[in-house]
Amino acid sequence: MATSIREAKRALRTRIAANRAALDATALSARARSLRDILHEVPEIASAERVAAYVSVGDEPGTGQLIDDLYERGIEVLLPVLMPDFDLDWGIYRGPTSLASAPRGLLEPTGPTTGPEAVREADVVLVPALAVDRRGTRLGKGGGCYDRVLARLSGRVPAFILLHDGEILDMPIPHEPHDVRVSTAVTPSGIHHVGDH
């Protein structure tokens, strides 16, 4: 059973990755601007003092301009640092020159880190994903990093899943015991409430 769930997730990841790969730079840039504008209007972000985000790479929904905007407004931005066990530590963003290339094609903050528990001190957490279904089941890339983050938050900190339009699925995503359900996704077209939260 677990094998068939993993295989179904893998097939779904492949399909979504192909859709994302078809997006050109112009489309990605336009979507990133729309996503940024919507997120600026989210009350939890507008009033936040500390936001945990991530640096988008490749064809992920773009977060670069949003991170810079938050930083310029004096909001502390925590960015993930991938640890060898696939848990996430967190570093503080100190401007574009404070990022360095890291394994798996990631960009991570340089300088001291604040520990895995620091994410619990954020006012809002922005979470990457490949898709989410109407029940709130999130499909990540398979490493389990953000399932650990979401479990650590225990629903006490608002978490927003960032997606492209078309990645909120009517078909159920296979759910495993470690998968943490989510309640809100944000795409370039707006804010979407999912799950039964």
C-alpha cells in the first residue's frame, strides 16, 4: 500500500514538473509579481514582524521580490538552510548579497543560523509545494522537510502554501501518515481555502 502511494505521488510530481517546465521566463515573472501583490494584502503578512519564507528557484512560484520587499520594510525574514537529515534550520536574510548557492540547486542565507525551532517564532510561514488538493493534502518534492516544519508549527502559526494556478487539484493527492494537512494556498489569482480547517 505504501509503495503504491509513493508511486502515485511520484507520477503526480512528474506531471506537475512537466507543466512547470513549460512556463517561460516572462510567464514566471508575471506570476511572481501577481503572487507578491496578493501576499502583500494578506493581513497576517501586512502586520508581521517576522516571516519565514523560502528562496524560489527555477520554475517555482517566485518569492525573490517579495523577500526583498519584506526586508526593505524592516520585517525580519527567516530563510531555510537544509540540514543533512533533511530537516530545516533557519537563517536571517540580510539582503541579496547574503545568499549563497547550496546543494540541490538551492540558495541559502549565509551567516549564523537560528535553529529548527526558530520557525515557531515567525508570525507567518510561506511554504513551497507542487500541489494541494481540496482536502488540504500538500504534495511536496518528497524529502519531508516541510512536513517537519508544519508539524513543528502545530497549526499555531499561519502557513500559506505558494503555488501556480492550476496546482490546486480536485483529485485527491495520496495521503501518508507523515503528511500534514494545510488550510490556505496562494496562487497568482488569489487566496484559496482548502481542507476542513
